[in-house]
Amino acid sequence: MLVSAIMPTADRAAYAPLALDCFLRQTWTERELVVIDDGAESIAGLFAGVPLVRHTRFTVKSTVGEKRNSGVNFARGEVVVHWDDDDWSAPDRIEEQVGRLLASGKAITGYHRILYWDEARQADAALVASFAAAGLLLDGWAARFTPWGGSRCRRALSP
């Protein structure tokens, strides 16, 4: 099953190499990275010769949401995950997300607990969404979009 990771970006050349490295280290083998770039300078050169990456250049500034939606339209995969240009992802992230998505039987899932690196404290910090109170947890996953980047996983719906 092909998984499309959508990475909206603009003027983030310093961050994109880490995002690409994290993507290339993923254990899920059937994947593509769809990069939507509307920065002042294109970062297409970072992806040259990388067959798993499709870079699309927008010449008109777009919102992150517009870029994400365009990425979904360009995606070839049955499953779409968000891939933020400034996030680090563990090598099994896609495999873990897709596994939980399929096991849930739902069309969409999202993490309810995400670790972030706190540079000032030099330690990780966990953010936990309060979905349990709203009855939105499914086997440890939220049954709707969460507000944090890189946390969503959606399965294509049949018409």
C-alpha cells in the first residue's frame, strides 16, 4: 500500500534536509514524499535524484492549508500522512501510523501524545491532547485531526 507524505514548505532550506533524511529512513517501503514549495527560492535541488520525492513549485504564495490540500490532490497513495519540514520522525513513524490506522478501521487517526524536544531544557517534553474527556480516543489514537504537525494519517475514502 503506497503512503504519500505531504510536506508543505517555504523558505525552509535549513530544515528540509533533516525532513528528507527522516523520510528516507522510514521502514515503510512503499512511500512517496510530495513536497509543495512556494518559497522565494526553490529547494528542488535538495531532492534531485531522489526517486521517492516529487517536488512541486508554486509561484504564488499559499497558506499551509492550501499547500496540504494541493499535496493531497497530487498524492498517489491510498494513505496520506502529514510530513512537516521542521519535524524529526522516528524511522518507524509511517509504519506505526498506518498500522494503527488500519487496525482502527477508521478513515482518519491522529496521535494523542507527541514528544517534542525542548531546546532550552535540553530534554524532551510530551504534549498530551485531552481527547479522552471528549470520548475521542480509539486504541490510544484520536479519532480526528489533532492540531500538531506531523500527527495526522488519513485513508482515502471511496466515492
